Amino acid sequence: MLAFLHTSRVHVETFSRLVRDADDAIPVRHEVQESLLADALAAGAITDGIRSATATVVQALASEGARVIVCTCSTLGGVAEAVAVSDCLVMRIDRPMAEQAVASGRRILVVAALQSTFQPTGALLRQIASDAGRSIDVVEVLCGRAWRLFERGDSPGYAGEIARTIEATALPGDLVLLAQASMAPAAELVRHLGIPVLSSSRSGVEAAVSRYRSRTRHDAAQLRGEP
């Protein structure tokens, strides 16, 4: 089973479709825990209680048979990845996107609708850059008004507000990184700028599907008694 941990129900349909597009034979489970992000926003930080609650959810998914667990929340992705589980891979949806951004060699414009997203996303970019021996230039851009539209369920307005922010701030030669999975539709709205825009949903699912296939092949080999 490939499991997703979401902090908004709106992601269920999106990620179900992306997995179907990649491989419709993979069994998928969606776990929605809106309170995890709500608690983090209310506290203004990742508390021990939030870490414990996230670990409980991740461990439960692993015990139910998940071979790969993907956290689609950028604020909590690093927390989920840090949970120790046996015989299961836990990954954050934005890691493949961040790896691509660092490898680009461009100035990275990190666009987010939540202030809480910048710290974990910046930490991930810096860790990947350090591991690769690269120097990166990261610029944070907050779309504060966009999140209120998201909370009201105004998806077109949300994407439009993000696109307007990108149009007003991106420079030629920049690479735009959409720090939250929910921001992906904005990429199409700024295609005319000719600036690379990375979103985490598709690249993260493709990586998760690849890792799921690898783990299930390994499981099958072990059942056959192969080394």
C-alpha cells in the first residue's frame, strides 16, 4: 500500500489522480489529519505534541501495511520523515522538487502561502545543497492573502493570487519553487513568463511510485527466497 498523510481533504482527489496516472494498480490509502497543521499554525512552531501526534499517525499507517508513506504537508514533511518505522519508507512530497531546484544552479524564489512553510522548506534546500556541495541563493515570497482564499475553498482565486505574486516578484533567470502542494495549479497561470516553476505534487508522486515499486519487488524477491 502507498499511503498519503494530508492536512487538507482537498488533496485526496489530486493525489488519487496522480497515482492513477502513474500506475493504477497501486493500492492507495489517504489519511487526512487537518488538526496537525491547525495546531502547528496555532502554536507558531512544531511542538513536541505535534511531533508525537504525527509519529502516531505515521506508525499506524505503517502497521496497516503501508510500504511507502508520503506526507503532503510542507510544514510537517520533515517531522514525518523523522519518524522511525520498520519495513516502510517515509518521505516528504517536496524533496524531489527541492533536489531539482538545487541542481538547477539558479536563484530560487520560494513562494508560499503560509509563513510556517518557509523554515522547513529552507532547511530542506540548505541540507540538499550542503550534501551536494552547492551554494544556493534563496528568496522567500509570502502570498499571505492567498491562504484565506484556500481556506474559503476558492481554488481559482487561490491560484490566481499566487500567479499575480509570482508575476510581480520573479526576475528573468529565477527558478520559482511552489512550496506547498496545493499551489501547483498556479504554475500553468505563469507559463507565459518563461521562468521555470516547480511544484511538488507530480514529481513527489512519481518518486513515491518508483520507491513503492522498488520495495514491492524486493518483497517479492524475498518471498521467493532470493537474496
